[in-house]
Amino acid sequence: EPEVTQTPSHQVTQMGQEVILRCVPISNHLYFYWYRQILGQKVEFLVSFYNNEISEKSEIFDDQFSVERPDGSNFTLKIRSTKLEDSAMYFCATRTSGGSQETQYFGPGTRLLVL
Amino acid sequence: AQSVAQPEDQVNVAEGNPLTVKCTYSVSGNPYLFWYVQYPNRGLQFLLKYITGDNLVKGSYGFEAEFNKSQTSFHLKKPSALVSDSALYFCAVRPNTGTASKLTFGTGTRLQVTL
């Protein structure tokens, strides 16, 4: 069964450093999402991406965040200057173009720790 | 704005007994409703969804959920719990209108099944 994959599984970085989180979507999926889960809290939407542009973003997704699909396969989330409060599990999710009722499939996540 | 409430932080049940994990939602218009399960150090796995039609939805691993429009609820159920069902369960919602497709999650309910 096809799966969403994410790399790295864990990342430790110093405050102020840039990090790039990578996601490989399921092959026929065209809608991409990033969510995050701060330890012990609920999963929160960050951004959705379709046709090489952002469709929707939350208030969390400020100027420090960016997304792109640089090579037509990987979908990346960049945090330019990490803050302590960016420490969280980041999940990529993808779905087909069949409509918004289509299921979003989640990757295993990247655990980011900012020191 | 859409929201999801999972009123129980934890549900404890003995193996072989039926289980219910509660979820209520608030959304403009009609909802699409989803249940996901998260095992320790893993991503979110899709269990089932309600889009339209029959109010009783059957999903993976013997789980089912009942959509109740008048009570705005979508409780997850299983007739006979297994120890291996122990995990964190998330309910999620999105409206079935508009272009936005982000999922809004509840805070999660930890299911503990004991022998």
C-alpha cells in the first residue's frame, strides 16, 4: 500500500537555525498539507498546497515558514529561523484531486527539537 | 469556524468489552468527519470517514462510527475491544462546502484496553 514518507524522522537544531523538512507524497496525490503537533497537544493545520501555490494557511504559518515542491516529487517545509516554540512533531499529509471529501493520508512525522 | 470536541482525555475498557470514544463537532453546513488513530511514535492512520449517506460508517480494524446530525456527534465504536487497540484517537472535521480543505482536529482521546 502506498505511503507518505517523511525525512528526517528526528531533527535537533539550535535556535535561529534554518531547517527543511521533507515529504514524499503518494504518487497520484496532488494536494499537500503540513500539520504540527506540539507535545501533548492536538494536531494543528499549518498550510495546504496545490498546483504549486499555497491554497490556505493558518495564523501559525508566518513569514518564517515556507513550502515548495522543488523537483515535482518532494514537498518541503522550511523554517527560516527556528524558535524554541517550533519544537513539535510535523506531519505531512496528501490527498488525491477527487474533491475535499477525499481522505488525507499522513506521513509518520518529523520530530523537531529546537534548543 | 469549525471545531471538534473530544470530552474524554482517556477511556479505559477491558478487552472484549464494547468501546465508545466520543466526538462532537461544530461546522457551518454539513460536515465531512474523520477518525484517525495514532500509535506511540507513529503518524496518524486513517480509520474511517463520514461523507454522506448511511449514518453508520464502518472502517478499519472493526471500528465503526455513527453520525448523528441532531446531536452533532460522530462517536467511534467497536463491539469488542482488543489490547492492541490501545492508542490515541483523533476526531477531525471539515465543512463540505467551500474550497478550504484543512482538517480541524479534536484534542484526542487515549484509549487504554486492559486484560
